[in-house]
Amino acid sequence: MKRLLQKHESYIFLAIILLTVVITALNQNFLTLENLFDILKSYSFIGIMSVGVLVVLISGGIDISFTAVATVGQYVMAVIITKYTGNIVLAFTISIFIGILLGLINAMFIYFFNIPTIIVTIGTLNVFYGLLIVFSGGRWLYNLPEWFAKFAEIRVLTLLNANGIPYGLSIITVIWIAVIAIAAFILRFTVLGRSLYAVGGCGFDKSPAQRAGINIFRVQMFVYAFMGFTAGIAGVVQALLVQTVAPNSIVGKELNVIAAVIIGGASISGGTGTITGTVLGVMLLAILSNGLTLMRVPSYWYDVVIGLVILLSVSASALRQKKKMQRAIAVEEA
Amino acid sequence: MELKKRINWIQNEFAMLSIIILVVLLLMGVLNPLRFFRIYNLQSMAFQLPELGLLSLGMMVIMLTGGINLSLIASANLSGILMALVLNRLAPPETFIGSGSGIVLLVILVGLAAGVAVGLANGALVAYVGVSPILATLGMMTLLNGVNILITKGYVISGFPPAFQFIGNGKALGIPFPMIIFALIAIVVGIAMKRTPYGLEVYMLGTNEIATRYSAVNVPKVLMKSYVISGLLSATAAIVMISRFNSAKSDYGESYLLVTILAAILGGTNVYGGFGKVTGLILALVILQIISSGLNLLQVNAFITRAIWGMILAAVMIGQYYRIRAASRIR
């Protein structure tokens, strides 16, 4: 019990339950399986990218450019499948390939020139996005192939609601779950995953991790390639969700994703953060925005509430960290 | 010997930026000689530079402490919107009589107060709660953007009395008024950084926080001051900006964030804190303004310009990396 109280995740979980109770009291439509599946589907896009951001944060970096990476992957994918047709596997392959490639470009700058990750990715965000808009002319793509629309409709689990309309667990949510599983496996059970925590925990000077025999180069490459991988998947998923491709529809969402991961307890100074926390963070944001809509709060309030939640959450983590440090010092002195 | 070497190095930086200015001037001259060197263009450059300059100063002050202020633009917009609201309430566009200079002073105070409030909030989060600057200002940016949209509902607030419009569009002794404001403030910030105990403490803090703490420096207080100064500078930028546009909106200057960071770094401010000077920043601003106006005159797509900013940022960082490496080899 005591250990549970010390965990950041427990507090988010409590917040989610509290929120659920409040929203349900005001609107009965909230706590239904149908609404839950709906939230899980529409937030899988943010959810997939949040897994990538988590990995970056654990390694001690931050990435702002992933929305531009997702956009580039998505756009190139859409151009190819509308022009030459193809299938869903090809669509994902193209987008993931581009995502990894652009991620590696970020990693190169970060590793070889020792540039802070926030600076690199603010730069590449503008380069990737600027060039995409220039080359695409900002054109929207509407005529995505039929198989692309059909794939988005697939349900892994189908139920019927009171009016006889089918609903259920979408294949898109399953993709999110798969990404979560991959990341969880890497972070928990592989040497690479554990060294990620070690590198992130080092802070600015990575030499302790290096002396422990970790290949920093390989870790950095993996981190940003993985971020690109998730961005590539998210690009396709977003296209599946809305069935049109607009070059300006993803860029600008980066803060929502980073917010979810940070609310989930990952620290920007690296070395901490869990998949569970991140998933809970995404769910908290999802329920919050869904709840605000169901409670008929004007959409203008959305960013205000999110901003407050971010500030509250980071303050709470910082204060807990401070207390822990003080306790550690007290123990040392005793 | 050691001191001499350091002076050499600093002079190098000054010389290097000056050379870059000449090169970009030459480049623009070759690409577009007829239009670039017209008085009109030079003047419009002098009107545009100050607002970016004030924002960049606000970014630099925080970068010197080793942080970053992502809420800078959102904070400026909050100041701008509040000032616009008060102006429209006290001097609605249809009732302009005289110049309305008495109101202007009050309005400026409102703007500055908003800047101070944001600065205090950021400062408290970083200095006392212990949130990392990136996260504190990221959350603040989301919050303020939300508040700005909430207040304006996304609309433009426009129509200010002549006395207020003068701030951004007027001239005194033939010099654009915004330029005079910027020059005065840059001098004040420059002196504060170089000649006051506070400035020294900022550089110390940026170089080594723990050592600074042990030197009996009140680190939280230094941080608080820095964020308040940053907020004040963003409010000043807002005054110039909304006066020049004769309007305020929740998403003005969104693309400036990248450029303020770029200006500070190009001017020699170290991203890890502790190093950087106002003179370097000003030279960097001149370089960026020449490039931006030049590209604008060549009618280059705004998104190509964005991509170019990103590439310059990367190039500058790579240059800094090699310079630091070269410097450490000499030692």
C-alpha cells in the first residue's frame, strides 16, 4: 500500500477515476463501452506517438519534430498509394521507413555534434515541415483508395448497442496496443532497453554509462529511430482515422503528446518513465477532452484545462522528487 | 596570457559575426541590388527588427541561466490582448478625440503587469517548485495560448488611438520609434548583465549551479528575477507589435519562437547557459533581419524561409561545436 502511494501512476489512476465519477454524474453517456471504444480509437494516434516520446524522454532527450516526421511519412505514403495503389502493409512500410530515416537524421545531429535535443528537433521540425509544404504545395489528398477506407472499419471485437448499431474494438486500437507491447518488451526485457534508462539517468555527462560498457551511439540511434518508427505508424493511423491527408493536420499536436507523457510521470531530465504511466497519461487527457465535450464546456476552455493539468502534474512530480532528495540527504547525514 | 587568449576569442566572435553580416549583405546585394538597398527596405527592416530583438533578449536572459522560455510568444500575446481590450474599452475606435496619450500610459502598465505576472509564475515554478524550465514554460505556453483563445474567441481586436499607434509606427529625429525603444532596452539589459551583481550571478548560475549555490548566491531569487525580466521584455515586444499591426490576436508571432532561439545561439549564447552577450545578439539579429527581408523581397515562399531558419540553426550549432572543440584543443 505504501509503495502504491509513492508511485506517480497511482495518482493519475485516482485522477482518472475521480474524473470518471464526476463526468458520469453529469452525463450518463460517458461510462459506456461504446464511448470507451470510441475514445480508444480516436486517441490511438496520440497514444502511438506518446510511446515514442516516452522512449526519447527516458533517454534524457526531448523531441519536438515527430509531428513533422509523421506528416512527411503520411504524405509520401498517401501520394504513393493513390498514384500506384498498393496495400495496407505497403502503406505502413513506406511511412515507417521514412519515419526511421528522419529519426536517424535527428540522432546524427544529436550524437555527432553534441547539440541539445530540443534545439535539434526545433530545427528539424521546421526543415521537414517547411520542405513538405513547399514540395506538396500544401495540397490536400482526398481520393484515398477504397481498401484504405475499408481497413479502418475493421473491428476485432463487435458488439451491438441498444439501437442495433454495431460497435467494438477497432483494429486501429489494436495497432496502438501492439506498439505499447513492443515498447514494453524492449524497455523491460532487453539490454538495449535497460541501457536506455542508464544513459538517461546520467544526465548531461554520459561517460558513466559509457564506462559501464554501453554503446551510447547505438542507444541514441535506436531512440530516435524508434521515435521515427512510432511517428511513421501514427501518420498512417491518423490518415486511417480521418480518411483525408492534409499536410497541416498533425503539426501543432506535439504538445498534446508530450503533455500526455509528462503527465504520465516521465521526467525530462531522463532516466525515469514507464509505459503504464504514459498510457494512463494519454487516457487522462482523452477522458478530460471527451468529458469536456460531453459536459458541453465550450472548446475554448480545452487548452486552459490542459495547461493547468500539465502545470499541476509537473509541479507534483517536482515536489515529490525534492522530498525524496531531502529524505536521502537526511538518511546520509544520520 | 590566459586573459589575452580569452579576449582574442571574444573578439573573434565579434569579427566573425561582422563578416557574416557583410557576406549576407553582399549576397542580397548581388541577388536583388535594385530593391534591397532602397531606403524603403532599410526602413522597414528597422521597424521589424525591434520586436524580434526584444523577444530574443527575453529568450537570451533565460538561456544564460541554462534554461529556455517556450512561453515567451504566448506571454507576449497575452500582454497584447489585454492591452488591446483595455484600449478598446477606454478609447473605442469610434470616439477617438485628440491623441489619447493619457490612456496609453495606463495601457502600457497593464501590458507590463501581465508580463511580470507570467514571469513570476514561471519563476516560481522553476525556482521554488523545481520544475525543469522546458516543462514549466511548455505548460505555461499551453495555458496562456488557451487563455488567449478564451479571451478573444480567436478574433482580432483592432483599432487603437493615434498616440498608441505612434509607438510602433512613428519616428523621432528620423529614427523609427521602435528602434529607439529597442536600443534603450538593449543598453539597459547589456549593462545589467555586465556591470551588476545580478548579471554576474546569472552567468555563474548558468555555468555551474551547484557552485553558485555554495557561493552564498540566492539562486531562486536570481531565477525569479530572470523570468520576470523575460516576461517584461516579452510585454515590451507586445507593445511594439500590436501598435505596429494596430491589432492583437491569439496567434501573432507564432513563428518567432524558432527565430528567437536562433538569434540567441547565432549571437554566441551557449545553449547550456553561462555564456552570451547582448552585442553578439544584436549582430545576430541584424544578420537574420537581412536574410528575412532579402528572402521576402525575392518573394520566397514563407515555408522555404522556415526551412532555411531550421537549416541555419543546425549549421550554427555545428559551427559552435567545432569552435568549442578547437578551443579546448588549444588548451
